[in-house]
Amino acid sequence: MSTYAKVYADWKRCPAKFWGDAAEEIDWVKPATKVFDPHLGEYGRWFVGAECNTAYNCLDRHVAAGRGKQKALIYDSPVTKTVKSYTYAELTDEVATLGAVLQDLGIQKGDRVIVYMPMIPEAAIAMLACARIGAIHSVVFGGFAANELATRFDDCQPVAVLTASCGVETARIIPYKPLLDKAIELAAHKPKHCIIVQRSMEKASLVAGRDHDWATLTADAKKLGRKAECVTVAATDPLYILYTSGTTGAPKGVVRDNGGHMVALKWTMKNHYGIDPGEVFWAASDVGWVVGHSYIVYAPLLHGATSILYEGKPVGTPDAGAFWRVISEHKVAAMFTAPTAFRAIKRDDPNGEFIKKYDLSAFRTLFLAGERADPETIKWAEIHLKVPVLDHWWQTETGWPIAGNPVGLGTLPVKYGSPTVPMPGYDLQVLNSEGDEVRRGETGTLAIRLPLPPSCLPTLWNNDARFRSSYLSEFKGYYTTSDAGYIDQDGYVFVMARTDDVINVAGHRLSTGQMEEVVAKHKDVGECAVIGVADQLKGQIPMGFIVLNAGVNRSAKEIESEVVKLVRDEIGPVAAFKQVMTVQRLPKTRSGKILRGTMRAIADGEQWKMPATIDDPAILDEITGVMDTRGMISKERAGS
Ligand code: COA
Ligand code: AMP
């Protein structure tokens, strides 16, 4: 029997008691004077008056408790053929050493540090070293281009950047240093220091005075026995800023605090993921995304578990058995990845032949998130892995699941297409456009009644006004998730689609609005629209439409490939923006709004109705004609 219903009811009856009890799992320098203060911040603040250090809770306290010899982090990199592990004692030493290096460069509590790293252990060490000295890290995903990095420099004004000479994408080397140099050139704010991990496959050239070699700095610090102590911070101080896509080109700097984050994440490890300290947990994501922050680095370490940092792909490194090799080699108890990874495996190994080659006896649960888990993918994984396959729903903004199937409280029956039920902390409601709660089963916007639980963003970096306008002003007293969906008679949540311009490409969150801003910069483009269309592998991919300026007589094909390159150069390869079509006109309403929804329905081969407000219906025929000729309507696109 699951205790979920009782635990959820207990939380609802007295949230302060629930979170106060959960906070006992954390070592505080000073406990909170108030578990929650509704009068502070934008909607209240958690663990007011408390003082703590997140790195201490992730590392030192486990060493003190006798876990020093247990593996804390396993780096498994099929792309470099490396497996290397760090015990809790070793990781503590590395983090304390880097912390001292940062302090010696003048970095202090509250300073911002950008981490632009491939999936190497130094990425986790960098994050934890910042946490140790009270600096605020901001990790930028390696697949973003220089311009994206520059935008973040200007927004959070980092004192230093920690990076590596390159990333390895399957067999391709991606030099990072040119991107860093370009970003520094583009940004108005220039970081004072860059610390670079020189990887053997690519040596970056260093700029004298500004760039430092990671290995030299840390070796020198070790020789001198320099180690940073844990710096005490307020529970409400920021631990990190993580930028995420919004409706416009300017990314939103999601702020995470120290205290609430630790309490919520620690609670999830046992209660949601069903993991005990000492067990191996693997989130096959990237530290550049929220999943990587929460479930590669912070939560497993807060819990005293062993975490895996995987530099590879689900397929091609070297084959569709890559995940099963890691699970069997490291005795993974639970793993977490995006459905798209499983679609890639299923495509290459439809009968699950690779699965049979490995001993998966330690493996208990597969968790999926990042995009809606389509029932076909879940069923395939259930049949072949013979373990529960559990979807759960969350956002960069929350840092932990809003809805899920809590293994530690007793797994609930799975309903395909649903991430199951709201977690304690989330009073989830479905609202209509007037802000009224709808009846069970009816679709509307999924919104969380304030206050948000611990770990959720208290605000956006340096932008309380944007926090309010993006999340709190649509429905008074609620945080809008910008996801649409419904809750059924049994209380199961169904998350169906975004209500804004955000799309989800291979589990990566991107903004079509931002892509439009980039496409519009091309000198020959008069007007444009970018929509997210269905894709068998990646869930969604962007599709662009451009109208050329009058008088342009260059080949449309040439302009289209320039536009593709522009998006890749400005946003990065992660945008997966590869399809763009030149059209004569864009379909619009009489008030001039582009009919993106109708264009998407056409591209996806869905039934669609002529919008009553359309200005000129003939344009939809023109667009359909172009998509048809280019093979861009769903069935032709299938498998792209
Ligand atoms: N640094 C540099 N480039 C990167 C990168 C990184 N860290 N990550 C991705 N890219 C590049 C890829 O090489 C690719 O470039 P290309 O257009 O030249 O081929 C492009 O960005 C798109 O990457 P991606 O969307 O990941 O596609 P893919 O074809 O390389 O791989 C999957 C497809 C499904 C295998 C892959 O997306 C995957 O494993 N997804 C798991 C999802 C995930 O981790 N989600 C995080 C939330 S849980
Ligand atoms: P991110 O902030 O990158 O984690 O993306 C969050 C968005 O991804 C959510 O708002 C949803 O649109 C989508 N998402 C994440 N997990 C799920 C899920 N399990 N089911 C449906 N959508 C999801």
C-alpha cells in the first residue's frame, strides 16, 4: 500500500511542520527561526534565519560520518574510454582545493562564476567549489553558442569562467575556447579570470593575465596545502543561477537558494526515487540542464549516494547497449533520463537485443522526464527492462518533480501518458483563462497555488519584475507552469503542451520566439515564423518559415542555408534548427497575429479548422503547398 495519500494530506494540513521535519535531515550552522515567512520576497521565503553550506552537506559531513572511502562520483566516458571514480574523501579534497584557488583569485561569497563545461568531473567539482566558498555558479550547457554565453555574462556579471579546452560529441571534438573568446569579445561585461581544463585531445591557447591552466593552479595549491573552508551562507542566499528559455531571446536567470534546495532534494532521494545512502543513482543528463544540477550533482551527494557523470550518448558510444553497460558495470539502482534517449535506443535496437547481454539485476527503476513520456516508449522500456518505468514532470524553475510516482512512499499504479500525482509541496490546480479552477478532466493551464515549495525559484536573477510578469501575474495567487493539461478523477495529472513559445527538442528546452529573433536578423528576411513540429526521435523540432524582402533576387536555397547557419552560430547546435522554407506570405489574423498553431497542425498532418479570424485563407493553401512540395508534412517527415 502506498502512503502517498497520507503523506500528501499531512503536508497540506501543515506545510511548515512537513518541511521543518524534512529540514532535520540537513546539517545547519544555525537552524531557521521561521520555516516559512510569507512576508519576505515575492511570495515568501523558506528557512528564514538559517545558516548553512551546501558543499558541506554534500561532502564533508559524509566523510565525518564514515563515508570517506565510499565512491561519491563515477566518471564514465565512453567517448574518451575512461572510467574514473572519486571517493567522498577525494572529492572533498578536490573541491576544497579548487575553492582555495578561486579564493586566491579574489573570488568571494556572492560573486558569480560561470561554468561552461563538457561532462567531465571538473564540472561537478567547479559547482561544488563555488558552493563551498559561497560563490554563485551559473552553468551554461556546452551546446550553446558564444552569443548565448555572452548574454549570460552581461546578465550575471561573472568574475570568473571555468571551462575546458573541448567537449567530445561522439567522435567529434568541439573546441570550447574559441567560443569563450568570442563570447568575451561580444559581451559588455568581461570576466577577470578564465580557468581552463586542458584536455589531451585539444590544447587551448591561453591569454596571458586572464587565462589560467586548471591543472597548474590546483597542483600548486595542493603543494602549498591550500584548502578552502566551507563559508557560511544564509539559507536564502543564492546557490546558483540557471538560465532557461522564455518567450523572448533574453533567457531567464532562475535563482536557486541554498536551504530550501537542500531540504527538498534530500527529501526526494528516498521518498520519490526510493534510493538509500550508499546506492548508485544515475541521471543520464548534462550538468548544463536542471536535471544535471539536481540529480547528477546535488541530490545524490546530499543523500550520501554514488552518482554517475556520463560523457556519452544513448546510442553511438559505441552502440545502443551503452546505457545497459553503465547500469551493469556500476550496479545502478535507479536511472533517470529523457524519453528521447529511449526512442533513440529503440530505433537502433527495436528488439532490445543489447539489453540481454548485460546483468541488470541491481537495477530497480527507470525514471523519465524532460518531455512528455509517450506511452509507446514507456511500454517498450517496461517490456524489455522488466522494471517500473515512471514518468515525472518538472521544470528548471522548480528543481524537483512537481508530479511523479513516489517509489519511496509506495509506487502507485501507472497510467500511461500521466506523470502520476502532485508531490507534497505542490497544490496543483487546473485553471481556465479567467483563473477559475475547472472540473476534473477538463483541460486548462496547470498552476501551483502559492507559496511554491522549497527549492523552487524565489525570483529571477536581478529581475523581480520579470519573475512577477512571467509567473505570478496571469493568475492571482498562483504560479503558472505555462503547461496545459488536466487532472483526472483519480487525481492523476496529464501534461499535454506548453502554452507559450517554448518547445522541447530532445529533452532540451528552447524558445521559438528566440529563434525568430535570430532569423529576423538576416538582411534578406522581411518576416518569419518558427514553430515546433512533431519529430519521431526528438519529440519536437523547430521549423522555420521566411518571407524575403521585396527585391531580393538571390536564390532562396542559399538564403535558407544562411539562416540555418545563423541560428546555429547565434544559439548553438542544440537548437537543431535545420528546416526552413521560403514562402510568399505568412498566414495571419486580421489583427496581424501569425497563425502558428494552424501552421503546426498542417505540418503535423493533424485535422485543423480554418480560423474564423484569418485575414486571407488563400495563404494557408500556399503554405500547405510549399510544405507538401518540400516533404515537410508529417508522414513525409517521419523519421527525420
Ligand atoms: N556540446 C556541444 N555540442 C552539443 C552538445 C554539447 N554538450 N550537446 C549536443 N550538441 C550538439 C550535437 O552534437 C548536435 O550537433 P549536430 O547538429 O552537429 O549533430 C546538436 O547539438 C543537437 O544535439 P542533440 O539534440 O542532443 O541531438 P543528437 O542527435 O546529438 O542526439 C539524442 C540525440 C536523443 C541521442 C540526444 O539528444 C540525447 O541523448 N538526449 C537525451 C536528452 C537529455 O539528456 N535531456 C536532458 C534532460 S533529462
Ligand atoms: P525544463 O525546464 O528544461 O526542465 O523543461 C520544462 C518543461 O518540459 C515543462 O514545462 C514541460 O513542458 C516539459 N516537461 C518536462 N517533463 C515533462 C513530463 N514528464 N511530461 C510532460 N512535459 C514535461
